[in-house]
Amino acid sequence: MKLIIAMIQPHKLPDVKKALYDAQVFKLTVTNALGCGQQKGFSETYRGVIHEVNLLKKLRLEVAVNDDFVDATVGAIIKGARSGKIGDGKIFVLDMVNCVRIRTGEKGKEAIG
């Protein structure tokens, strides 16, 4: 079992969701996040005052999958999120020790579905 965490551009969410659904991955969690990487932010002027904006809006996706879905899930996220420009995001794949479905008490692979 793996936990896949992806940081993507907010406007790419519909494309990523479509790619995940096409790859038969239907369960995900989406969270608003702020962060910066190589983009390093930008400057904007408001009423003559320069503001440095170095934390940019991102979305954090979390998807728990069984081992046989890892490559398909990562590939789908890349397909939906890639623009070829700086700031497309990152994908992290972590080992997941256990998973428990609260409703039924199922554990492990059965709980992920």
C-alpha cells in the first residue's frame, strides 16, 4: 500500500481528476495549500506599494492505493498536471503501514478498495 501526495496548480485539478478517473482511481482527498519552489513567487504593486508574494496557491492531492495502482496513479497525475512550465508540482510516493475503514473495520488492502 502506498500514499501518493501530489502538489499541483489549482487550475489543473479538473484535468488531473479526469485522468485519475480514466485510470480507474476514484478516491482522493484535495486540500488547499501555499508553497513555493523554483518559482520563488512574484512582486505586485498595490496603491504604489510593492508586495512580495512568495507563497503561491497550490493544491495537495492525497491518494491511497494498493501497490498495483501506483504506476497508473502517478502517470495519471502527471498526464493531468503537466504543462511543461516551471511550477507544475511534485509527486511523493510513501509507504503506508496500515489503513482501516472506520465503517466496517476492514484493514489493509481491503480497506483501500
